[in-house]
Amino acid sequence: MSRLFLPAVAALSVSISVLLFGTDANAQTPLTLPETVSLALGANDPSVGAFEQKAQAFEDRAIADSQLPDPVLSAQVANFPLSSFDYNREPMTQLKFGLRQELPKGQTLSLTREKQSAQAKGIRFEKSLREQQIILEARQTWLELYYWRDARRLTLESQQKVAELGGVAEAVYSSGRSSLQDVLRVDLETVSLDAKLVDIDRNEDIARANFERLLGRLDGARELSTAFPVLPIVRSEEGIRDRLAMHPSMKALDARVDTKSREVDIAAEQYKPGLSFDAQYGLRDSRSDFGSIGVSVSLPLFSKKNKDYALSAAKRLRSSQKLERDTQALELERSLRRHWAQYTRLGERIDLYESDVLGRARETSEAAMTAYGNNLADFSELVRAELAVLDIELTLSRLRIDRLQAQANLLFLSGE
């Protein structure tokens, strides 16, 4: 009986905890970088939904604008005598019914459909671009928060080591083998590290706020995974450059150029004559009914004042759109060179710090400790050596994160 009762009590306590504190087991799970990207994409960003609605609107408009205009039905009493108001007096008096159907000029309908479809295609590429930007923002935000959390860990460890040195300084001072200056120096460095921690906490709070804005307060409040993040391997510089033309921003601008090209074609179709067909049936009392059919053709006699300038304006807008596309291509190329240079040079600095600088700093700190124990170095030199290790560790951590952020930018440029 008790064995059956205990699980129920445990489940009830968990449920009450969820209701009271708004958390569950999943909220306590460390948040990895890939999971952050998935959560950001699934957060139903309003901008992504807006692009989808716009694309569907243009698709609907493509169908609507490619249909023939509605026919026009007319009814009239023709040749009615006003002097006598007698319907049967004049043989030409009739009740006339007519039907009129207009046909747009040339291929205007099909070109209009192609134009709207190109606009819908461009909007979908803008949606894809926005999703790529969300992925980039999720990676950058996660990495930034990871750095400040790691910086806090390194600073706390260094503060602990300085506190241990303070214990040594107090013991030596109590024995009369050193001056009060060594103890005060430890207090000064401890306060300085406290100030550094305050600044780190400030930056971590800013990074956390950006993180919560991206994922929401529930997921954004979760702790990050302690494992060092790994991003997909980037292509070579030439490999990324070959893919720049397929970048969503470029494809969106290509679609805009196609849209302007269809507008040029539509403007050119306006030089062609427009057609309309008419059919009429005249109903007469006790006489033969009349029937007629006809074709109307518009004459483009005043092209210089409207059609020529309309075509010129459409061509200029297309040229402007092509220049905007070329500008974006140059911007992507500059971005690629900048981020690639940063990615490669940061890698070189990281290799140098890992293979030489950090090791030398730690050796210097150990040597200073040994020299101080043998009365061959003063206490301030020992503290400086320990703080130098902290500075190098913070610099190395920043370099690693900066390189990953540059790698995230390269993945964005390659569309991966």
C-alpha cells in the first residue's frame, strides 16, 4: 500500500513545484548551442510569419490579376419615339441587349502573373534570409553568454588563488619576515578583482537579456552547457565565394530584378492595340429582330506622352534594382574577406597562446612562487605573475569565442 502511495506523492510534489515555480526538469537541462538554434527557429518569430503571409498574398494576386476582365452586359430601349411614346409606331424602335468583352493588350495577363509570382518568390527568399539571420543571432548570442560565464569562472578561480596568497602574506607578516605592504597589496588586488567581477556580471546580464529576448524567458533562463561549443566546419574561402550568388539576400534581389523585368515587358505590351468584342441583339414587336457583332481596336496614337515614358521609367527601375543587387554582391564579398581574415588570424593567435604564451605565464607564476619561498623575489612580483595568468586566460577565452563567432558569420555567408 505504501509503495503505491509514495510514487503518487512524488508526482504530486513535482506538479506542485511546476505550478509554483514555473519550472520543470527540462528547464534545468543545460542548454547546448544546437538546441538553442532549434529553439530560436521554433520560436514563431512574427517577422517570419509576416513574410509567409506576404508570399501567399502575392501568389493569390498572381492568379487574380491574370484573369480576363468580367464581360459587360447592357440593356437599352433604342430609337424610342418621344413625340408619341408609341412603341409600335416606328419600325426602328427595339429592345436591345448587348454583351461586351475586353481583351488586355498583348501578353499583359500572362506577364502580370509572372510578375506577381516573381514577387512571391522574392518574399520567400527574404523569409529564408530571416531564418538564416535567426540562426546567426542564436549562435552569436549563445557564444557571447558562454564567454562571460567562462570569464566569471576564471576570475573567481584567480580570486581564490589571490586569497590563498593573502593567507601566505599574513603568515609571513605575523612572523616578522615581511612588511604590511604585502598584506595591503593582496587586499588591493582582491578589491580590483571584485570590481572586475561586477563588470563581468554586468556584461553577462546584458548577454542573458539578449538571450531571453531570442528564446523567451523560460528557455532563456536556462544554464548553458559547460562543454566547449563546436560549429560545423566552414568551407574554404573560395568555396564560400562560389556560394555567395546563392545567398538568400542575392536570390531575393534576383527575384526583384525579375519583377522589374516583367514590368518592362508589360510596359512594352502597351504599344499593342487593345481589343474588345461586342455582340448585340435587338428585339422588335411584330417585326424582324436585329443582331449585330463587332470588334473595337484601340489606336496607340499618343505614345510619346504616356507609353514611352512609362517604358523608360520601368527600365530605369530595373537598372536601379540591378545596381542594388550588384551592391549587395560587393557587400557580401567584403564581409567574406573581413570574416575570413578574422577567422584565420584568430586561429593563429589561439595556436600561439595555447602552445607558448599561456604555458610561459604559468611557468613564470610557479617560478615566482618558488623564488618568493626562497626569499629571492618580493611579494608584489608573485601577485603580478598570478594576475598575468588570469589576463592571458581571459584573452585566450575571448579569442576562442571571437573565432567561433567569425566562423558563425562564415556559415551564414555560405548559407549553412
